[in-house]
Amino acid sequence: AQHFLARAKAHTPLGAYLAMNDDATLAQARAVDARIAAGDAPPLAGVPVAHKDVFVTTDFPTTAGSKMLAGYRSPFESTVTRKLAESGMVCLGKLNCDEFAMGSANETSAYGQAHNPWDTSRTPGGSSGGSAAAVAARLAPAATGTDTGGSIRQPSAFCNLTGIKPTYGRASRYGMIAYASSLDQAGPMARTAEDCALLLSAMCGPDPDRDSTSLDVPAEDFTRALNERLDGLRIGVPKEFFTGGLADDVRTAVDGALAELQKLGAQLVDISLPRTQLSIPVYYIISPAEASSNLSRFDGVRYGHRASHYTDLIDMYCKTRAEGFGDEVKRRIITGTYVLSHGYYDAYYLQAQKIRRMIADDLQRAFQQCDVIAGPVAPTVARGIGACCDDPLADYLADIYTLSASLAGLPAMSVPAGFGAGGMPVGLQLIGNYLQESRLLNVAHRLQ
Ligand code: GLN
């Protein structure tokens, strides 16, 4: 822990960490030592970890990358961070992210940019950009992330890491600051599939009293199938993931990884996910709708920021929210309230929910032909910081390959697939059927 704290401090310009508290970290380490001395060594005894700043923690402040929560200290601990601590992990601190996890480049954080360690003029991806930057620069051996529409997979791909979003409901959302509750899932980001498997085994499990959407499926040992052979495994390659905006360098790296899987005994199967394009409008209707509701709690009364000058209650709400939220968050609250409002609900929100179901059905049909789906994570390698400033839509469109699995609640991961333009990392995305995390991790591990 001391090694990583020192490294993190030596690399503050990378912008990966938002909060550290050496006393708390070392106290956690000593508590693990005491457990070891008492003959009760937990499985991940003493392994440091850092958390995306959307998990509430009692030892560290939690901001969700927003000015709205500046200085906020939670009175309780999120289930995911608690479970990792119970498994012996020692928390190094909190990691930068897009504001309320809304973004793809860590550019919407109110606390500055996290940089990509492979080329610091580029973004590390987002929204779990600080998590990716920290692990890639070895400022933490592993980190937590959250994925609503790709925020574990895309930054993992951009920083040459392995990251997995489990099946919706595997990990408890208790204490994870909500963006879009029907999509949000926690997961690990690390150097290898094996490390991800170790963390995921510790993170998952039912939490019925605290998250009613957590699945009633017992925690699993996700390392158990890592070494299984891939002979005869059918890997579905959706044609819609290889058209349009996919850059040549990314395609070449992904094709290389697919060829590698064939050499390992897997069989490639052509499949179709015909509604892939629709995942973008569907996601950018449903997620802002849920966000507009979730973010209504930030009213200046209960948490964090409150405007200092106001005339009455309504004025206090307005000024607090105008000052506390950044542009992207405001854009999504406005979009969300619009699509939910009377007269527009049927045309937008209801329609999006119907297509969401069709996208999930398309994926189930695909899984009749294959065991795992593979393709790119993102159409390009990490872009330069600031390159999309005036055009939020450009980043929305780049979520095309990650959104389908999110909308269907399927497990999906990113595994390093080689390098593209400028020597930047490329990720291979693997999507599994419900609860098939072990199989995804197996495929990723064999590839490594
Ligand atoms: N880029 C997507 C968005 O901006 C995904 C974010 C996420 O998964 N948290 O909403």
C-alpha cells in the first residue's frame, strides 16, 4: 500500500486520484495484518485497490466527479467496497470519473482531466477514466469501475487493461451513486482476466435487503474455469460491429485477436444483431430519463453543495442545481425530463423501452448460434483530450458497440487485443449470455 501511495503521489499530473487518506489506508492494512496474525487471512489479504469515486466510502470523501458533492462524506459504505475490504483489500483512495458517470473521456469531471498513460495528450476513456489511468500507470494494482453503457469496457480498452461488467444484478448497487439504475453495474478493472476474476468473486453476491435488483444467485469462484480449453467454442461475430465507423487500425487488431482465438480451437460464426444502430437512441433516451429522476435528490438540502445566496426555497433549488451540475449533466436532465413528460412519453420513452426488449431478444437469438459474442469495444483508439468539445453527439455515437449488452443486462468485458494508430491500445469485447462471466473470463485468460 505504501508503494502505491508513493507512486500515486509522484504522478498527480495524471489526474487519476481524487482523494487519498494515508492514515485510513494504513489503518486498513494494519487491520488486515491483525487478521492474518489471528490465523484468519482473507482471500485477498493486503492487496491494494482504488475505487471509482461513485462508490460511497466512510474513510474517504465521495464526489461522483461533481461539484454538487464537493466535500461529501458518506455515513455508510457501499456494498461493493465493503465486500472487497472484507476480502482483505486495502483501499488506496478514490478515482477520477466523469460527472455522475456521464461521459466517455473523463472530460465532464468537475475535478480536472485524467490522462491516458499511453499518451497523456489523449483521454483514458470514460466514465471510469481515473480507474483505467491508475491501473495502467501502476498507481494501483486493480480498481473498481461502473458500467452503464460501456464505462468499464471502453476505458479498459483505451488503456490496455482487462475489465468486466457482470450480468446486471450480480453486484449490489447499494452505495453506488445512481446514474441510470436499470443499467448501472459495478465491476473490476485490472491487468489480467485472472485479477478480474479474483476481484469479481469478492464483489458479487445477493444483497436483498439493500438492492432489490440484486440477483438471488450465490457468489461464485470466477477463477474456476480460467484454464478450460476453447476447443469447439462457438464465437459469434456480429456483422453490424464491423461496418460504418470502425477504424481500420481497430479492425486489424480485433481481427488479429479473433484469429488467435481460432488458433486456440474456437470456431467463428457469423451472426447478426440487426438493431445495433438503435441501441444509441434507445440508450440516450432511457439513461437520461432515469438520470433525471435519480439526480432530483441533489436539491441543496440533503447533500453537498448549496447556493449561498437565495430568496426562497425554489430559488435555492434552482441556484444550487445551476451551480452544482456541469453542462453534460444538465443536458441529460433536460433530455430525461423531456422524454418522460406528458405528451412525449409514448413517443420516446415507451418506444425506447419496447426497442430495448427487441435488442435483448436479438441477443438471445444470437446465443442460439454461438456461446460468446466478440467484436470491437469502440470504433477508434482513445482520442485526443478536447477533440469532441463542441459535439457531444460524436462521443454518444462511439458507444455503439457497448450499449447492446448494457441494455440487455448481459455480462461483457474488454480484453487487450493489440495496438492501433499511434501505438494506442485496442480492446476486444466479449459478450456472454446471462451469468456466463466464468466463460468470458476463460476466453480472455486463454488469449492472455
Ligand atoms: N459513455 C456512456 C455515457 O456517457 C456510458 C457511461 C457509463 O457507462 N457510465 O453515458
